[in-house]
Amino acid sequence: MSLFAAVEMAPRDPILGLNEQFNADTNPAKVNLGVGVYYDDKGKLPLLRCVAEAEALMQAAAKPRGYLPIDGIAAYDKAVQGLVFGADSAVLAEGRVATVQALGGTGGLKIGADFLKRLNPNAQVLISDPSWENHRALFTNAGFAVATYPYYDAAQRGINFEAMLAALQAAAAGTIVVLHACCHNPTGYDLSPAQWSQVVDTVKARGLVAFLDMAYQGFGEGIAEDGAVIQQCLAAGLDFFVSTSFSKSFSLYGERVGALSVVCGSSAEAGKVLSQLKIVIRTNYSNPPTHGAQVVAHVLSTPALRAMWEEELAGMRVRIREMRQALVAELKAAGVSQDLSFVTRQKGMFSYSGLSAAQMQRLRSEFGVYGVDSGRICVAALNSRNLKSVAAAMAAVIK
Ligand code: PMP
């Protein structure tokens, strides 16, 4: 009998499955709104100018490729800290943050999850309902029991904040709460600063562990605005976790550039935490790759390139916002009478469109418009060329 005879076929990743279906579709007007990737108005994945310029400079002074330290490039970790916490932040001056380079935002979450499992093996993990689909799988695979807190309210087209807060208030001390710092995936609905303040107060009062997933900083309202919850956590004196991803904000998806930061009570604690994070990394993949982190460190720490990045990021943010407004206008023009203004209240790359699974399936089979059955569409894949046809298709299935 073969060693692998008992191996079962794992379920397909739903979004990758959707991509395969899209690629096989012969409809020339097909549009892929399934994946979480930002495309420019020409429908192309951008290569940011700040990235190209940093790469040209790096190429001109090409260096040999030795191993990186286990926690990554020091200048990168420092640049991440400046971006996430504010370069002048007291918590950095006090040396209370342990930051490690990670393989994308996913890698940051996984290092944090593995460390937390050693720290508090019996803790429960709470994720939002719904959440990025990998949150549940990642924390489950790290050995945790994962449950949800209420989040999306379909009837209100928003967040069921009362229920969310009640769930957090009822959580046992030590419960790990995964929070989307901004641009909630998949719904697009973010908490207001006043709501964040109540969440932070509850996390503190109940002794919960906040794990902020920041995969879209700069895609919502702006770099500082999107990171505002971090400042609230600092002001409350919490010990907390932040995973960072530059996949979207630098359009560096395939370079796997991310980080994990752990805010501790003292620099001595941060030193010990860092030593444990390094063990997690060492025993998984030894040390991270060089290129993407070097690009990001270079851009963030070179004023001219940093200014260019902020401008390019703002360009992506504004284009997404324009697409939201244009989609609502086109749907109205196509005769949809219901109030769709919620699409412009949502933030980031995604919109919970409110369409049912049956409507999403009709969009695919009749119009070649591919979104997720949950109703999630990637607004960042809309452009001036496909907008009208997408709106017409959506109007046809809504009416
Ligand atoms: N968290 C959320 C909420 C995400 O949407 C994503 C990416 N889609 C990630 C984490 C992972 O980011 P990365 O691709 O950098 O691993």
C-alpha cells in the first residue's frame, strides 16, 4: 500500500478556483473582480515608480547576497516601526517594540500566532464574522480554537457594533482578538474612531489580546488615518500585536514583504519577546529574503522616494474612491432604484455589494463578471473601460 493512499484531496481555495474558472472563460468581455489585487485604470498591475527607482539604485550598487539576520534587515524593521507607530513615538524611543521582517502580512500573522501559542496555548482566537478567509485557517493551524465576533450587518449595510462589543465584553481574559486595522476584508466597513475607542477600552478592561492586521495601510483614508487605531492602543497602554503587509501598498505581492511588531511593557520584555520570535522564524524558514524588504526600506528612508510613494499610494486610494462613486452613479443610470450609497461608505479594495450567491453566479455565467459568492467584489479591479459593462451586468441581476 502506498504511503499516500489515505491522503484526501484538500478543498480548493475558493478564490483561486474562481481565477481558474475566469481563465477558462472564453467571453471576451470577462472581468475579474474576485482577487484582492489593485489594478490601474488600464487594468494592469502597477510597478510603482518609487519601487523601480529604488531597484535601479540598488542595481547600480549591487551587493552580494549573504544571509539576512533572522529578524530581517535592521533598517527595514526600523522603517516599519516608524510607519506603524510614528517615527517620534515614545514607545519606539523607549525600545518597547519588537519588530521582525516577515513573509508578507500572512507571515507576520503566522509568526505572531506561533509565538502566542507558546505563550498562552489555551487561549481562544476571535475573528470577525466574516473575515479574510485565511485568518481562521491560519490560527486553527497554529493550534488555536477559532470563533467569531459579530461584525457585518447585512440588513443595516454596515457593522453590528453593539453585538461586536457585547461579544468582546463576554470574552474570557487572554482571548486573542484579530482586528482589521483598516479597510476590512471582505466587507469594506471600518469602525469609526469613536467605536475603535470603545473596542480598545473593552480589550483593556477585559484583558484581551489585540492582534491588529494592517494589510491595507494607506488604502482607506491615508497613512496616518488608517493607522489611528494603533495610536489608540498605545494611548491605552496595551501590549498588542500588529502585522504589516506591503503587498498592496507597494504593489509588491510576489516579493512577500511584511512584518510583525509586538508592543511590550518594557524594553527588557521586548528583547525577550524578540528572542522568541526569532526562534519561531529560525525553526520555520531560518531567515527572510532580501529583495523586497530592501526596496521598501530604501523607499521609506529616502525622503524623495518616500514622497513619491506617498503620492503613488494616494493615487491608488483616490482611484478606488472614484470607482466606488462611478459604480454607484452607473448603477443608478442603469435603472437601479435602491440606495447603493453604502458602496461609497466602504473603505479599501473591497465592497460587499449586497448581492446574493445566486446573483453572483448569474454575473459569472451570463456576463463574465467574476466576484466571490459572498457578494464581495474588488473595486480596485474596476476601471474606466470595464465600469459600464460591470454596472450593466450588476443592474441586470439586481433588477
Ligand atoms: N490580511 C488581510 C486582511 C488580507 O486581506 C491579506 C491579503 N489579501 C493579508 C492579510 C495577507 O497579506 P500578504 O499577501 O502580504 O500575505
